[in-house]
Amino acid sequence: MTSKLLRGGVSALSAAAALLLATTAASATEGYFQTGYGTIQKAHSGAGVANPEDAMTLSVNPAGLTSVGRQFEAAFTLFSPLRDHTATASALAPPAAFPLAPGKVESTSNLFLMPNMAYSSPIDSQSAWGVALFGNGGMNTNYHANVFGGGNAGVNLEQMFLTVGYARKMGEVSVGVAPVFAIQKFRADGLAAFDNPLFSANPGHVTGRGDDYAVGGGLRVGVQWALQPGLRLGLSGQTPIWSTKFNKYSGLFAGGGSFDVPGSITAGLAWDALPTLTLMADWRHIFYSAVPAIANSSVPAAPFGASNGPGFGWRDVDAISVAAAWKATSDLTVRLGYSHNTNPVRAGDVLLNVLAPGVVTDHLSAGLSYAWTKNLSIDLAGGYVPRHAITGVNNMAPDQNIRLSMEQFEGSFGLRYRY
């Protein structure tokens, strides 16, 4: 029976992989990372590294596998990021300068479906394993305007992660390890202004090349420690996911198409303040500065595609999340969350970040979990990211200001089955 359940869970994960890569593309709160994976994490605005409740703990802290038992879950998030840029008039003109057309332009790609699945199972009284499939996305825009001299402009980055984890409990401490495998898909359109020997180290590999793929791998490790009854500490770290290059866009990304997934670290506490109330607080740091294609300044010190070529100028991001889970009845748990993160985008890099305006900083969330039966639970979550904007000078037309703006809505529905 167990083997049949296991095969069923793994088969469902495999079947979801194609759907996940086909649908995941959006801009999330912490740069281009989602604020939590799975419905419970989303209801908590990403908090919970020290409070594992479901198999999706693999996406933040594999040590939590020893606490969640045998279960399978699947969830879908409907995500709507509303993005636009506004440019003032400029008296400068190409080729000496590169101003944007004045006025406000909105991205028309505003609705995305993001699924995730996970399975966890004890091995014995001290150890457990699990597998999870989830997605990420961030640099996705679609402007029906001649923004960069090549007609309709935009980029699309989609990332799918598959992780298999193992955890072992030793007294009051659990440790976990989880290799992470990734597939990335990218395309860029409408960047004709940069597709020439003046701007690119590899002209013809900048824009309009269709979808390109990169694969890679990394490692996530985690610790969970029961400091005292009702108080838990969680720590986790994710290496970069070292990836192959986007060869079709070797004239765009620094390093000849290199685009690794940044590493991160997370630390947090969970406190059972009452038998029915758990409070959580997490801190995360995302190392965007370690990926040249993301972190290099957008001011052209070298051609696009060169090792020190332009990037998006993103800084590292720090995020703080707080959350509460209240067990209102034996069947119903109510959840609230809030997170705040630093803005990765500098004012001097607004021109290229028209393509990836990851400027939002706050996330409000709420949700609930309802035990429909002894084995089956329903999870719901909703989130809102207030509009945030940043204004800076166009570094290729210094008499022009550009304002980037974003607001986000999301709703998540999940099912969990405990065996």
C-alpha cells in the first residue's frame, strides 16, 4: 500500500513538472522570489522556517521533515502583478542618447497560475524524507509599445525547482539536507536598440531568439532546534543554483548568457504562546549580488554579454516576516502574516529595470486551514502587496526621469492529505 501511495505521489509530481514550467512567470515581492511556497507559507507571508506544518517545508527548511509525517499536498496560486513605467520628456536623441518615449506604459501580462506539489514520509522514528516541486519567476513583462526600439518589448523568466530531502532528529535537534535541481526558461523581445556591435559582445544573441533553457543544481541544508517546550529555532541555507548558460542570449546577459539562481539564508523563531496560538518571526537574506547578470550596474561599462557587462544593478535583499496561526476550533486554523523587504533596484538603474520592475517592499496576507475529514485538509490564502514606486534618472538620457511602479494581488488554494 505504501509503495502504491509513494508511486502515486511521485507520478503526480512528475506530471506537474510540465504544467509548472509552462505557467510560472511573475514578479514576486522579494526581488523575483516568491514570498513563501505553498498555501500555508503564503498565508504567513513566508514565515515558518522554525514551524513546519506540511511537506512544503522542503522549500525553506528540510529539517522540518521529521515533524510533518506522511502527507501529500497540491496547491495553485493565482497571481496578478500590475506593473508600469512612466517617463518624462527628453530633448536628447539617438545615437548620442537613448530616451524612452514620454508617458505611462503598462505591462499587459497581469495574471499567472503557479502550482506546487510535495510529498513527505517518515523512514523510522528518527528520520524522514520528502520531495517537492515548485516554481519561481520574476523578470516577466510585456509592453505593447516600442520601448527599446524593437516593437513590443518584454522578457520572460520561468524557473522550476525539484528538491528531494532527508532529515534526521537527534534529541532536540533535527538536521536536513536537500539537493535542488532547476530548469530555467528565458526569452527576450523588443531589445533591438542593444542588438548591435556598439552595445553587445555577441550581436544576434540579444533579442527575438525565442525560448532558451538552462539547467542547474545546488543544495539546501537546515536545522530545527527545540530550545525549550514551545519555543523553536530554525536555520536554513541555500547555495546558488549553478546553471548552464542561456546560449541564445549570450549577447545580453553578463558572462555570455550566465544566469545562476542566487543563494539565500533564513533564520527564525516559532513560539507557542498559547496551546492554540503560534507566533513566528523570520529573517531572510538573498544574495543577488553574487550573480553578475542581476547585480552588475546597468551603466554600460562594457558591452552586454561581456563578463563585466551591464546587469540590472540589483542589491542583496533582506526580508523580515512575522505571522500568527490561531487554532480557532479543532478543525479550523486562522492565519495572518506580514513581511517587509528591502528594494533591490537602485534609482540609477531604472532604465533596464523597466523590464524587471521588482520594486515592491511589503506583503500582507491571511488564510485558513480546515480539516474537511480526518485525513483531508483545505488550505486557503490571500495576499496583497501595496503599490510601491521608485524614480531615477535614465542613465542613457540624463535629462529624463523614469518611474517604475508595481502592485500585486494573489490567492492560493491547496489540498493536503495525511495518510
